[in-house]
Amino acid sequence: MIGTFVNMGTIVAGSLIGGLLKRGLSEKMNQNLMDVMGLAAFGIGVNSVVQNMPKSQYPVLFIVSLAAGCVLGLLLRIDDRVSALSARSPGGSQLGQGIVTGCLIFCIGTLSILGPVQSALYGDHTLLFTNASLDFVTSMVLASTYGVGMALAAVVLLLWQGGIYGLTLLAGNVITDSMMCELSIVGGFLIAMSGLAIMKVKDFKALNFLPALIVPVVWCLIRG
């Protein structure tokens, strides 16, 4: 859980700094920071693909996973629904809108899903530390608009990642090295997609591809 606690800490720290600056960050500075984080995410994604691709027992599975995930995500309109949810603010509160937006950004992503799994299985916190860096910048930018109350999103992150961590520990015998290999390949592509979207190189709707993470799990469970 150390990776999750670090992730929480960066959200709180970023919110405090952003709240103190309170719109002190220029638009150019915000964009440059996000570009750096996007580049880092892209590199992590590519590295995950390159490291795991040679170990794959099913070389075509990632293609099927991405295609099936895209189709399912579009049918479910995941990106549209999340965007609509983040646009609504509870009780008309501006801070409420910021917290909802922050929670969706911090929790609904490949790094925040695969990170606790790798942490629980292998004690590898790399993805969570990467996510923490991204969340630090994001929370700082959001708090410069919505205030230090953005730190409350850290509690939601703890419940989300802590739940995934706990479920992984309980299901440890089911999650094999082969499954994690295939999952890491697909996850690597999704992380790289997110990086490109953050840098505005290509407007990937990465949320619509999240169902792709289910395909390797189902396939490996069927294969036994």
C-alpha cells in the first residue's frame, strides 16, 4: 500500500500548493507541466509493452483486446458518460465539480487500476509512483482553480486503490504471471495512449479503451 499512500500524499501536496497559488500558474506553465507528464506516461507505456511483449504466450491477444475494448467502450459510451458526470457539480458547488472531476481523473485510469495490482502481487510500486507524479501536477492545476478542498479527492483514491489492492490479495492464486504479462502489454498501450492525449498529439478517448483490460483476464481464466 506504500504506493497508494505516496499517491495520496502527492494529491494533498499538489492541492495545497495549487490552492496557495490560486490561479498563479499561467496557462503556458500549466500546459508545459502537463506536456512533461504526458511524455512521462507515454514512456512508461512503451516500456511496459517492450518489456512484456517478448514474454507473451499469445502474441495477437493484445490486438484482439484493444479492438474488443474499443468496441465495448464505444457501445457503453464510457468517455461521454464520464465527461457528463465531471461536468455536473453536486449542489451547484464549484468545489464539488472540481472534486468530482479530480476523482475521475485520479481513479479511472490504467495506472490507477494496474498499479495496485502490481503492488499487491510483486511489491512493484513503479506504476503507482508514476501515477503519483501525474496526480501531483493535475491536483495542483485543479486546486489553482477550485481551491485546497481538492485534497478531499485523496480519500476517494485511498478507497479505490485500497479496494483493488485488497481484492488482488484475495484473488492472488487466480492471477498468474501469464495473465499479468498480457495485462501489462494491453495496459502499456493504454498508458501510452493517455500520454499522447495529455500532450494533445492525438485525441485518444482512452477511457473508451478501458474494457480492453478485461479481455486478457477472461482469456487467461478460460485457458486455465
